[in-house]
Amino acid sequence: MPSRRRILVTGASRGIGAAISRRLLTEGCEVVGIARDFTDWDETEERFMPIALDLADLDKLPHQLGEIARLHPAIDGLVLNAGYGRFGSLEEFSYRQIVEMVNMNLLQHLFVARAFLPHIKQHGFGDLVIIGSEAALAGGRRGAVYSACKFALRGFAQSLRQETANSGLRVSLINPGMVDTGFFDELEFAPGQEPSQHLRPSDIADALWTVLSAPAGTVFDEIVLNPLHKVIQFKKRP
Ligand code: NAP
């Protein structure tokens, strides 16, 4: 592997993706970050290359991703992280909202992987790390659509892991429990605020770096991490 890796991180502007990007920069990597809006990103590090893109716009995505792959042939790792939460009973989702969630929390990840795999395979090594969720492992009340996406991502990761091993490409899935990020800003609930009641974005960045820094022949197929205590706080309605 090269001493300086170039990693693409989706959802790099905030939350888990921002923590992962900062950690990769600290470790000496170059980071190509994708999100819609980087105005909150305060780093001036020149090894961070932000690209403003709406990953939910699937019609435009293949062409846009192809351009990024052409501009950054050195990319040898993907962190598929961007996503959002919407929870409720199935009947509370409109058909449009179901499509939007599947596009964003499942299909765009497949598109990004599809666009970059041929390029990464040419290196003869590489990493594809998917940020799944505890919702990839067990369905829960009001989580049917979100869990459907995350379960599917797990199947995708397991299959792709078999498919790409002979190309030197490692595929890993990281499934966090509740992480204290803006993910919950628009939701009716959030994790407890005591330190043992939520993960920090840096915890996921640590797990990511564990995956990437393993010897080339070693794969962390799946990492599950959770706060010591699972506490869900429901917000008061105004
Ligand atoms: P977050 O703080 O809300 O960050 C979400 C990121 O995704 C932002 O960078 C956002 O950037 C980007 N994003 C959202 N929609 C996008 C779009 N249409 N196009 C491009 N980028 C888009 O959430 P987070 O907690 O870091 O979540 C990151 C991932 O972790 C998600 O896949 C989530 O399912 C998973 N996860 C989160 C938790 C948790 O408890 N927080 C637990 C398990 C798994 P812009 O808004 O600038 O586009």
C-alpha cells in the first residue's frame, strides 16, 4: 500500500463522516469528501478536497461519480457513510418518502461502489467500508424503512466481500448504535446525554482506522459497537 492513501468519504461535512475525515487527515491520508454543503467544515487542510454533490440525485450520479474517479485515480478507499434517519410506522411514509429513503440510504451507496470499484481494483488493493447501523442487525418499532435499507447494505457488504477478495479489495461493515450527531436534529428522539448513553463520532473514526490499518491480508468483516447503556430520550413536542 502507498504511504499516503487517498480515501473518498461520503457525508464528510458533518457528524460521523466529518470525524472520519479528520481522523484520516491526522493519519496522513488525503480525503475526497462528498456532501451537499460544506459551510460548517472549518478545516483549511489542503489534503481535504470537498466536493458538493447531492447523492440522492441518482440520475446525475453515474456521470458525476465518473468525473470524480477520473480526477482522482489515486483513490484506493471508499467510506460509504452519507445517510439520514426517518422513523415512523410504514403508513406514515408517503410513497415518495419511501423512494427517497431507499435512494439515499441504499442505492446511492451501490452507485458509489459501482463507479469506483473498477478503478480501485486496478491498484490491486483497497478498502470499502460501509457505515451500517444497529438497525442492520435487528428491526425495531417505527424503523421498517430505515432497517430495510441497512439490512440490504449488510447483504451487499457480505456479497461484495466475497466478490472482490481476489482483487485485494477488503470490504468491511461498521454497525454503530446511537451516535451523538445531528442525525437526531429532526427526529422525535435522541440518545441519552450521559457519556455512557451514546457513542461519539470519534468512536466510529477509531473503528474505521482499526479497519484500515489492519495488515493487508486481514479483513474486519464487521464491527458492532454500542454505548454501554442504551437510553433513548423522547423530545417534548412544542
Ligand atoms: P449526520 O450528522 O446527519 O450527517 C449526515 C451526513 O450525510 C452529512 O455530511 C450530510 O451532508 C450527508 N448527506 C445527507 N444527505 C445527503 C445527500 N443527499 N447528498 C450528499 N450528502 C448527504 O448523520 P450521522 O450520524 O453522521 O450519520 C452518518 C451515517 O451513519 C448514516 O448512514 C447513518 O445512517 C449512520 N448511523 C448513524 C447513527 C447515529 O446514531 N447517528 C447510528 C448508526 C448509523 P449534507 O447535509 O451537507 O449533504
